[in-house]
Amino acid sequence: MTLTAPAPELDTRAWLEAEGPAGLAARLLALHPVEIVEVLEPLDPEERLEVVVALPNAVAAPLLILADAELRQQILDHLDPARLAAILDHLPLDDQVEILDQLDTETQEAVLAHISAVDANQMAILRTYPPQSVGRLMIRSFPRVRAEMTVRATLEYLRRARLDVKALSNLYVVTEDGRLEGVLSLAEVATADPSQIVHDLMQTRVVMVTPDTDREVAANLISRYDFLALPVVDEEQHLLGIVTIDDLVDVLIQEGTEDVLRLGGVAGHAGGVDETSYWAGRITAVVRKRFSWLLLLFVAETFTGTVLRHFGQELHKVTQLAFFVPLLIGTGGNAGSQTVTTIVRGLALREIRPRDALRVLAREASTGILLGLMIAVVAFGRAVLWGAIPGLPVAVGLAIVAITVWATTVGTLIPLVAQRLRIDPTVVSAPFITTFVDATGLVIYFLIAKAILGI
């Protein structure tokens, strides 16, 4: 059980009407920024903007990151460059860069004119890296120590240094020219004998990334090794910065959201958190994204109609064949969708590697056979109860087995092939697999029925 101190209950609108934006803002100062966002939720966008503008810079700063896309854009449009620069000063550099990237060029220059030359220079460095790279998330103020330092000297250095608190989980050992040669945890230093030297405590096998490493790759690394931070180095292993778990957890959440949307066939290549926020996009943008997929699936589904037309003569001879079409294509589509979702998840978590293709295929085919046999028994009984002509229940049962095996095979192979071709497997989404299995499953059904019924 997790116990937390409850946020004070506020009748937000009543306080706003009684004391105005400044009065309500004063009452919010005792709350955590996350709670402030929640408390402001019942208000209209314009009212929320008035309250946020009335907050002190240090309190308003995290709200820029936590607010939804609509409120954030309102704040950015409303604030003058000097006030915005003062608010940004209370955010980490990577968050400052994220906000700056949402401004037009003219506004960016106006804001940067009010930012210190040191911070502006560091932000310029971060902005040279690709938008989805680790370089954009780097913390550049972090503890660097030398191998010959004693524990006593290291602790004294940490007391005097002005460092970002979230950067203090590990200490990074560098050479005189700034090359990374080891790492040790702050806990090791705090509990070690003061006379010990860093060299004797540090780990020399270090997992590291470069600034242009994709954020998702870094997030998977930090999750795999259960680290709190990763060092970022250049090609010559000079230590440039670190990226911490709190930023990379956000990346994992964002990437997971994008993957789910792609699997559902309702998103393309999302480029940022706003693109995966429900309220962020305009209806026209949502329609544009969904229409392309629906049109593609509509065209693909016409193959199902083509199959039915091709076997029209058989359907005319045995009308009862049509009774089982929804059951068969529904089972095949669902089986394929289940498989592709499982495989994509395994690929995303690195549980499945390209070299595992045969093992995975054998496992999923076995699963398909067992599922097909169990459902075939039910389908056979259903056909008998419906009074199907002799032989048709057998045809339906065999078709169920064949279609289920085929669906699990297709749902396994397509993501694996996509991964091999360096295509995002989530782009090959479940709706596409379902549509493909619908058409091919009907072919399997009619061929089996023709063979058994002799039509």
C-alpha cells in the first residue's frame, strides 16, 4: 500500500470568483506542480492561463512541461520574451530546449536575448543534435572525478560543487583530457573508507551512449541494466554529459503510446508527445491520420469481396457456406491480431531477436494448432446445431484449424520480416494483418469445403 499526503480540496472555481487569479494562485503555492495541473483542470483554458500567469516563475516553470498542449501553447503565446526567459531559467536545459523548439524563430531569438550567454551557448550545443536523440536530453552539470582522488577529497568536492541533484546517483571518473575511464555510485563513496582512492572503487566496464543515439535505444539500455543514468560520450570517449532515468522513462511512455497507436492503425510516425496526446490534435488532423489507414484497409478488404465473387458458384450451390464466413474470418483476424501484438511487444522489449525467428515461428504455429483444434470442436458443434448439410461441419472445423494456424504464422512472420528490413514492426499494424487474413482465410475455407463437399 502507498500512502501519500492528500492535496487540499479546493473549490477551484469558487476561489477564482472570490479572489481572482492572483488569489487562487497564492493558494496553489503549497501544492506539487502535478497537483496544480489537476486542480486547474475544471477551469476554462482562458481562466487557467490567467492563474498560471499569476504564479511565481519558479512555480510556473514545471507547469510548462506538465500542462497539456493547448494550455502550453496559450502560455507561450501570451508571455512576453523577458517573462518567458525568466520562467525557463527554472527548468533544466533539456526542458528549456524542448520549449524553445515550440517557438517560431523570431520569438526564439527574443527569448534567447534575455538568457545568460552561458545557458544560451549550452542550449545551442544541445540543439545541434537530432530532435529524437540522447543529445537533446543531456545534463552537462554532473560530478566528474579523477581516479587518484581520495574518498575524502571526493566528498569535499561534491559539497562545494553546484550540481543538478538528479545527476548525483553516479560519479564519473575522467582522465586529464576528459575521457571516461570508470564509474562508481555515490553510495559506494559515502560508505567507503575516507582514505581509499577512487581508482580502487570504480567500475571500468561502462555502458555508454553517443549524443546521436536514439532516445528509445538509450531508454531500453537503462531499463535493461537497471541504471539511474547513462554517460554520453563522443567518438573518442570524451565525456559530454549524462542522461537520467526520469527523462528516459518519459521516452519509454511516449514510445509505448506511439506503438499502441500504430498497432491500432490510428497514427503514423509520431514525432513528439503532443502528437500522441488525445486532446492535442485538431479533428481535421485526426481525420487525416485515420483516413489514410482506413482507405488502405478498405482497398485491402476489397480482396475479400473478390474472393467471394470468385467462389460465387460454390456459394450458389451450397448457400449454407455463407453462414460460416463471419465466424471464420473473425476467428482468423483475431488470432492474427493477438499474435502480431505479442510479437511486436517481444521485439520492442528485445525478448525476441531476429535469430529467434524459427523458434518463434514454431512456438506460434504450435499455439495456432492447439487453439484451432479447441475452437474447431466448438465450430463443429455449432454447425451441427444449425442443421448444416453432411460434411459441412467437418469442413468448417478443418477450416478453423487451418485458418488459425495460418493467421498465427502470418502474424509472426510479418513483424519479423519488417524488423529484418529495418521497418518499424508497429507500422505493420494489427488491422492490416486482420484484413490480410480475412481474404486469405476465405480462400482456405472455400478450398477445403470444395474438397470435402465435392462442389
